[in-house]
Amino acid sequence: MVQPARVKLTSTNLLKLGDVCNEILEIGKKSGVKVKGPTPLPVKRLNISTRKSPCGSGTETYEKWEMKMHRRIIDINADDKAIRQLMRLKIPDYVYIELSLT
């Protein structure tokens, strides 16, 4: 039975995210199911500004830090075999995956 599934991937490391997307596409190609994506979503940015000086005296100098969250969506019309392979997929650190069946 073919069931549509949506895979949401989030990571701070763009190279590892691309590797996981390629592995999911290979699973879809090997099992012969229809795959849409990876569709890139807008990058979320977390900006933090902190003072360099621990005390209140002196010049006001700031350090600026930024963290980028890259996101991708892949839609798969998957059967039971393809979903089992997705569940067994080795996910590296800093890549978060969410699989929802619709």
C-alpha cells in the first residue's frame, strides 16, 4: 500500500544535510517510488550580540554571533519497504529529521 510521507530535515551543517537528502533520494530511486524534493525552506537565523567587557566600564564593544538553521522538505509516496529503510537510515549528529505520514 502506497502512503504519502513528508520528511522534514533541519541542520546547522549544510554539507551533512545534503548528504542525508541524497541518501533519502537513493532510497526512493532503489524502491521505485515517486519522490518530490528536496525543497529548500528559508534559512532561520539566530543573531546574538554580547558585550566583550565583563564589567560595565570602558568602551562599548560587542561581539556578534550568528547561527543558521537550514531546512529541507522531501515528499515521498512510500510503501512499507521504503518507510522501513527510512527508519533504519543512519542520521549524523546535528541533523534532525521528522517523518510524518499523511
